[in-house]
Amino acid sequence: MLTILNGFQLTDKIDDPILVKALVLSDGKHRMAMVVVDATALY
Amino acid sequence: MLEVFYKQHDFDYVTLSVTHTHSGVFSENRALTLNHTIIDTVLVTGNNLTAVKIGAAQTTIDESYNRIVHQADGIVMLWTNPKRIKTRPVDNTLSVVHFKILDEQPFLSWVFYNAHPVVTMALNDVVISADYPRQIAKVIRQNLDSHVIFSLGAAGDVNPYDANTTPIALCICVSLKKWGLS
């Protein structure tokens, strides 16, 4: 089992069908961010 | 944007991916706003970390095919394939990376599959649709109550068997309503 620190965030819905999703992973020393711009997330 | 993350906020690695959609919209004048949104979203995320467990699994699902058919006199594009005619091999692995909070509550499912999202595509109409990834996300949310991210896998020339079987009227209705045209 791997235990890490994780954060996940969605932007608020804005006035077009695009969401930004971000996932940040950290082992306490290093940080990695993965971002997804989802053009169809609202449907 | 990457310099902001690396130089101002001490990130070691940042990846950015964008939906591969055949039925979405994006206007260039949103680009600057989008940059700020991405930066803000990541920084907020980085300040709200929680401990999780990570698991991964994969299986194969025979719901996609190679749309290029090689014939003696050239190639033919098989745009839809409801009869599931055998074509060249594709990597139809469905992979999932799942995150659980330490109390075992599902947190996030990140799903990968190879087929272009073109089930609800309409060649002659502008429609907005999240296509089959939305259905995957819906089922996962109903069963696990977790966040969902979908990423396209090895999708080169790969269609879902039911490509272009659009419930067009529904898609157009949704699009018109979204843009205030109905």
C-alpha cells in the first residue's frame, strides 16, 4: 500500500462547457500536479 | 504557465492534458482566462492535500476497432462498425487508477480507454456532448460516489463500434439550450 498526500480540485462551472480538474500528489518532499482541461465535462 | 509552477511555487513536475473531443467548443479568447483558471486550481489543490491510498487495475473491453481497412488498392475508412467486423488489432485496454481516502472512502477514479469519443458525433451538425466518457463517469459516480477523470488511451484511428449512432435530436437540443438559442 502506498500512502501519499493527494489533493483534487474542480473549478466552478463557468459560462462555457469547460472544467479544469487538478490533481496534486506529494510525498512530503516533492510535488506533482496533473491538470485536465475537460471541454465536455458539464454534459 | 509552467514557469509559474516551477519557479514560483516549487512544483517538481506538472502535466497538462486537454479533452480530445469531437463535439465540444473552445473559443481562443478564453485562453488567457483558462491559464489563470489552471494556475488558481492547482494552487488551491496543493493547499488541500489529504492522505490517500492508490490502486490500479486494468482489463480489456472489446468495444473499439481500427477504422482503417487495408485493401489491395488502398485503404478504406470504416467510420462505423455496428456489426463488429474484425479489423486490425487495437489496444482496447481499459485502465483505472483509483484513489481512496484512508477511511476507505472512494475519492477519485482516473479511467483510460482508447476509443475516440464519437458515438454522439454528427458530421453535419454542431453538437456538444461528453459522449461515452460521460456515461462511464456517470456509472462510476452512481456506484462509488467518487470524482472521475477520463483520459483517452492509444486512440489513433480507433473508433467505438457504435460510432456516429448519434441521438442527434437530443444532442442538438442540448446544444441549442446551452447556447440560449432555443
